[in-house]
Amino acid sequence: MANVKKESSSNGGGMVSGIIIVLCVFVGVLIWKFIMGAESNFQGGNPETGHPINTLGQVYKGGFIVPVLLGMLLMVIVFSIERYFVISKAAGKGNLDTFMKKVQGSIKEGQIDEAIASCDKQQGSVANAIKSALIKYQDVKKEGFNSEEASETIHKEIEEVTSLEMPMLEKNMTIISSLVSLGTLGGLLGTVSGMIKAFGALASAGTPDQAALATGISEALINTATGISTSILAIVAYNFFTAKIDDLTYSIDEAGTTIVNTYRRFRGSLKQ
């Protein structure tokens, strides 16, 4: 049942991500066409033949690849905001470091009920995983497992809960990482397109068309700048969220190790 729910959630999430991607590109086209391509941004009020008089007009002259690059930039922003809220929710309501110190202190002192109460108060994926491990600790303690059996049982419980709680944190991270390369490649495509126009102007018969040459070079540089900007933002976002996810995973593993060691001390005291 849990697997069916997980698969259904994954399919639904993939559909939502696809819709967001389409909407971002659509909004990028609207921004390029109606904001950057507004008549007030060009001499004579003609976006096609008029010379741009500001930055928006210059970016508009970047050509057909600009709205795609704008869409990619919007994707990075939207998915970064979405990941921030999801990861923040997974960490719980309070400060994660403070929560971990409190829970580990309670576990080491054998105050399991107090640790569970702290998990209920903290909430989030990390607290849920630790709480599940603590409940399993109480179960194996009642059943009288030896240290190795308890260790295996508790670790298995943590792995199962983590496999259900943590995958949501990885969702859409692939999209952000893909935008690192796609932004650069999109900018490169626009650069090549602009340079083709520039060299086409140089190859024209008679005196080279300086306006066409300048337009081609401008298009190349604008697309390069937009693509690099998208890639830089995507790299920063991906590394930031990857570090946050690693911290959450490490917190769960650290708590699991503390629980196992506490049980081993408990079993050791019974043998003395």
C-alpha cells in the first residue's frame, strides 16, 4: 500500500514538474515578447528594425533563444523556492542542531519517552525517522534482543523510514542539475546563431552591413551572458540544497548510531 502511494505521489509530482516547466517557458516568451519587445524600448517604436535604447531592448535583440533561456532562469528560481520550503519543512519546526543535541542527550540518558516527545514537537522528516527508530528501540528492549540483533533491527527500521521520508527531498534536484548544463548549452546555441549572422554580414557582397554585423555580435553576447547567468544560479542552488539534504541524512544516521550504542550499553548492564 505504501509503495502504491509512493508511486502515485511520484507520478503526480512528475506531472506538476512538467507543468511548471511549460509555464516557465511560456512566461519567458511573454516577457521577451511584450516586456522586452515593447515599442518604448526601441527607436521609432519598431522592435524589428528600430535600434534598442535600453537594456531590455538589447536583450530582446538576442533572438529566438532568449525566451527559452529566460524560461530556464525562471525554472531555477521556481524550483529553488520549492526545494527551500520542502527541505525547511523536513528539518522541522525548531533549529535542527538544537533538536539533535537534545534528542541525543535524552537517548544517552535512557530517557526514550522524552526523546519521542521532542520528536513529536519538532516534526518533519528527520524527527519522524528518529521517532520510528526510538519506537523500534523500545520494542526490541521489551523483546530482549541481543546487541547485534537489536542493531540490525534498528538500522533496518531507520533505512525503511528514510526510504519513505527522504526521497521527497531529492525531487526536482535532477531538474536543477540539468539546468546547469542546459543553460550553458542554450547560451552557446544562441552565441553560435549570433555569430552566424555576424559572419553572414561580413560575407555579404560589397561593403559589409555594419548594422547586421553589430546585431549578430550583440545577439551572441546577450545569449552567452543569459546562459551563463542561468548556469551560475543553478550551480549555487544545486550545491546549497545538496548540502542541506546531506545534513539531514547525516542527522538521521547519527541519531541511529546513538540509539544502537545506547541499547548495547543497556544489554551490557544486564549481563553484569
